Amino acid sequence: MSNYQPTPDIVTKKPEEEKNNTIDSAIVAMTCDNQFSTGRYLYMIFHSLMSMIAIYLSFRCNGKFRFSSFIMALLFPYLYIIYVLATQGTCGIMSSCESKTESA
């Protein structure tokens, strides 16, 4: 029989506890920083919707794919929508609505 005696828990657990505490605190810090608050989530949805509208206007107003318009609509949707509405109007998007109200 061997006379194996484990080392005391105080000695073996101390470095592990410190390591686990630093890992736990790092995980908590990362999750707190990366959590989506309601405002961020709503902004992401609104920005995605505006990007889709801007890309649609890019195709509709140009009549074909233009890389520069697509990139501007994708990266700066708010500015692109304002620019298109100011320079080219609605590009016929509202014409179906206008014709229904005029005939009624």
C-alpha cells in the first residue's frame, strides 16, 4: 500500500479559484457589453427597414443595377432616400396610390 496523501485543498484551489473568478468576471463583462437593449434592437430593425427601402429605390429609380447607387443605399440609407426623393421624386412608387385617389 502506498502512503499517498493529497495536497491540502487550500493550496490546490487557490490558483484555480482565482483563475475561475477572472474568467467569470470576463464573461460577465462581455455579456453585459454585448447585450442588446431594446433601443439598440429597435434601431437595428429600423435601420434594416430603411436599407431595404433605399435599395428598392435604387433599383426602381435607376431601372437597372448600378453599383454606386447600391452601395450608397446600403451604407447610407437615410441620406440616399432623401437624395432620391429630392432629385428624382418617388420614381412612380406612389403613382398607383395617386391614381386610385384621383379616380374616386
